[in-house]
Amino acid sequence: MISILVDRTIRLAFDRLTTLFAAGWGYMLLLVALNLAISMTLRPDGGFTTGSYITEPLTAGNGADREKALRLLAVFANIATGFSIGVAYCRKVLIDANDFFLAFGRRYIKVAIKLMLLMLIGVAFLVPLLIGAALLTMVTGPIGVLALIAAPFIALMLIQRFSLVLPAAAVDDRLTLGDSWRATAGLGLALMTGALVACALAAVGIGLWALVLWIGDALLPTSGWEAQMRSALLPMGVMIIVTWAFSNLHATAYGLVRERFARKVGLTPDDSHRAEALRAVRAAARLGRIEPH
């Protein structure tokens, strides 16, 4: 199961890379414009010492509160535009939708609400796990340390089991959190592994993007509009790369539990049948009906 999910996620990510740009180019341009506007507003007289407003140390003084507010606005604007790219991409991959390049409506609001809900659920899982592990560390020492290390991975696995509501909402499927939890029975470890692979893909992509911008610094002037564009391109690229990595994971996982979408993400009938069989066996094993193999 792990190999199926990871293999298809990686293949989908690179096979449909052009689809990401075809579906989300309008939001990408908006992302550049938003970051450029904020970058120009925050630019200090001497320019950015780190190359981008998003990585620049906060300044002290009267303008500190304004700078914090603008950076917070930048974070929310990037996330909102990023998930819009993800929605457009999933719709193109799963149902071959041809939406307006800056489409927005109730569908996007639903995805945003579910994304925020998943973040809250993730915190609700992680905080008790960390507290429990910390208390266990005080009593048992090494075992508690292992529990402390394992806590984020357990929380990641649990939150991924609810994450199918995101691609479902993108294609107007009324999948609930409970439906997602039940549909991913037996897929917890695979989804956690897939999420770690998506994080690794995003990390490599962000590193390569930072390298490209660093090379650009060596070739282009470090002041003027070139510096402003470089400042805006860093957070824009990071958001697109993270969206790309996790959209492919969620689309693939959704295809595993919604057979009619399996072919869209490159899953063969054998992959789908094997995934369904494994889920059924593991779900039955947890209920004590049969012994898992």
C-alpha cells in the first residue's frame, strides 16, 4: 500500500507538472503581484539583507507593529492563493475541469474552511500527544523521549486520514470528515509516509528554487526592480512548490478511495483492487473478525 501511494504520488507530480501551471497560472500571477506589493511596502532604505522580505529580520522601532501585520497578511494571502492553485489543479486532474483562470466561489470557501479545520484538528491531536510524551519522559526517560519523537508523526498520520475532504470539496463531492476517516481505514501508515515524501519533495524543490534565485543574485543587479522581484519570487515559489507536493498526494489518496477517479491519477485496476482488499482486511482485523496477514 505504501509503495502504491508513494509511487503514484511521485509519478503524478512529475507527469502532470504542466497541468499545474495550465490550471493555476492566473493564481500564480496574482501570487507574484501580492508578494511584490508587500515587498515594495516593506523594503528598507538599504534593501533586503537576506534577499526577500519574508526572510528579513524584524526591525525594531515604531514601524515594527505595521511590519508584523503586513507579514501576517502576506502569510494568509500566500496560503489563500496557494490553496486556490491546489483546487484548480485537483479539478483539472480529477474531472478535467476548464474553469475560469481566476475562478472563485463557494467551492473555494468550503476548501478554505476545511483546510483551517484540518489545521485545528492537527493542533488538537499534536498538543495532547506532546504533553503526554513529555509527562512520560519525566517518568520513564528514554521511552518518553521516543514517544516525544513519535508524537508529530502520529499526529501527521491522524490528520492525513481526514485530509481527503480537501480534494473531495474541490470536485464537489460531499465527503465528510467521518467519511474520510472510514475510507482511509488501513491507509494511515501509507498516508503518513506519503506526507513525509511530499515534505521531502517540497524541501528539495524549495532548495532548488532558492539556488536559482541565488544564482540570479550573482547575475542581476541587487537593487531596483530586480531586487523587488527576487524578494517576491521566493515566497511565491515556496507556496507553489508546497501546493504542488501535497495536491498530488491528496489527489492520489482520493483516487484510491474513489474508484471512479483512480484512472485520472494513474492508478491501474490492480492497484485499486489491491488497495481496497488491504483496507478491508485491516479494517476487519481491527474489529477482531480475522487475523491480518
